[in-house]
Amino acid sequence: MTEKEKNTTLDLARHTLRTEAEALLDLEKTLSDEFTQAVEAIFQCKGKVIVTGMGKSGLIGRKIAATLASTGTPSFFLHPGEAFHGDLGMISAEDAILALSYSGETDEILKIVPFIKERASTLISMTGHPTSTLARYSDHHLCVAVREEACILHLAPTTSTTAQVAMGDAIAVTLMKLRNFKADDFARFHPGGSLGRRLLLQVENVMRSDNLPIVAMECDTKEMIHAMSAGRLGLVIVCDGDRIEGIVTDGDVRRAMESRQQEFFSLRAIDIATRNPKTISCHEKLLAAERKMTENKITSLLVTDDRAKLVGVVQIYDIKL
């Protein structure tokens, strides 16, 4: 690729991003009470939000349905062609329909409008033409008109589909607020995700509990380093019987070697240890453990049971898998 071709490529990319960004700013300015009424209709809906659309609008519709479903609004995508051939039975009187068609004249959508009006409680449309057939037959219309497509031929849906995605996100986010949807709720819908894992799993589910590197208070530094290496946790736990007395990390060892070189090998584990180390209950959520580590700028916590007895170690690497 020549230098001129590289510059042309970058110019086209920048033009695309700028065109779509400007369209979103225009969309923000045109939001009206129609949006709040549409959101209120969905919020009051006792059934599901059924999203439908053809072609690119259908692909955007699938994304909107997935976003709604994962943020507290029961929703699924219905292909208009399949709907016309039997799947209209999926629609109940308590459902709301969100129909996407930039032209507002998509034949497959218009064919099922009479049945939607008969069966569903509310029809909300998202088009770029407020006077289109679909817009006129809807209970609520959301305008996503754009000045131009970013496509160099001004034909392929680019800016218009970006506007549809953004409007769908705006609906989902406002509904989250109305439903008082919290991080815990999100986690329950995403148990396989990182956030879901941290919010739902307890410390005892991931802690290291076997062959913990425990040493006595009087343990010498040589033995302590061997225990630390064998434990492979980058630390040793200093105990007096069942009582936790302190913790020594590999960082503590390095600092002691630098500051107390002459006497290092005559020191005891308790001489180097951090007393009263941070602990956490085995029943706490992983998110609580992560917060505690972040607040204290540490990477490990000692885990205790209901009797404050040591049962394990949890590290930041166990949480952020």
C-alpha cells in the first residue's frame, strides 16, 4: 500500500466515524416525549418485548432483544418472515412489539402489522421516516433518521444501523433505571461472565486450602523461604498454634534482605512478618475480596471460618481468571 493509499484509507475511516458520531449527536437533540412514552409502555408491559426486523434491521433487532433480556426486560427476537408463517402464535395480548425498519415500508413487517395490532398490547416502531406506513400504524414511533450513510455510495446501512443500535441502548439503559436494576441482578443473568462470577461465587469456592505454607513464629528465615517456595503462593502464614500471628510475602523477604543484610539469616519469621494481616470470611463474595485487596493495595487475603480459624488463602489471581 502506497503512502497515498494509506492516507486515503485513514481519511475514509475518519470520515466514517465522524459521520456516525455526528448522527448520534443529532439523534440526541431530536429525542422527545415520544421516547419517554415508548419506554413507559415497555415498562408497564406485563408480557415480553418482542423485537422484529428484516435484513440489517433484523440483525440490530437481535442485539437489542439480547441487551433488553440481559438487563431486566424479558425480550426475544421474532423474524417477520417466520412470524407470517406460523410464529405469530408467540405473541400474546400482554406483549409489546418493537419493530425496526429504517424505511418504514419493509413488506415483511407491514404484512404482520394487522395481526400485531390485533394481538399485542403495544406496537412501537423505530424508523427513519415518521410519515412511513409503519410509523403511522404504530402506537409509538422512535425516529432514527440520519442525514447520510457513511457508506461511500450512500447505500449500505451504516450510519442508520448505528443510530438503531444507540436508540436500542438508550431504551435498555432507561429501563434499567426504572427497574432499579443492580449489578447483582446483572450478575444473575451473566453467571458465566467475570462480573457474575465475582458477584455470585463465595471466597470458599476459589480459595487455596491444601498444603498451606504455615510456619511457626520462631521459624528461621532459611526454613521460611523453603516453605514459601514449596507453597507457591508468594507468602507464608505465621501462626502460633491455631492463632494467626502474621504474614510474610516475598516482597517482605526482599525488603528485609536489603535493609537487614547483616542479620537476615538470624531473623525469625515473626521478626519480618506483617502483624494482624488482612483476613476475609470464607462466606464472603469474591467481589468483596477484590474490593478489600484493592482498598488495602494487597494481592492476598487470609481466609477464615466462622470461628476465625485459618482455612485458606485467596489471591487476586484466583478472582480475575
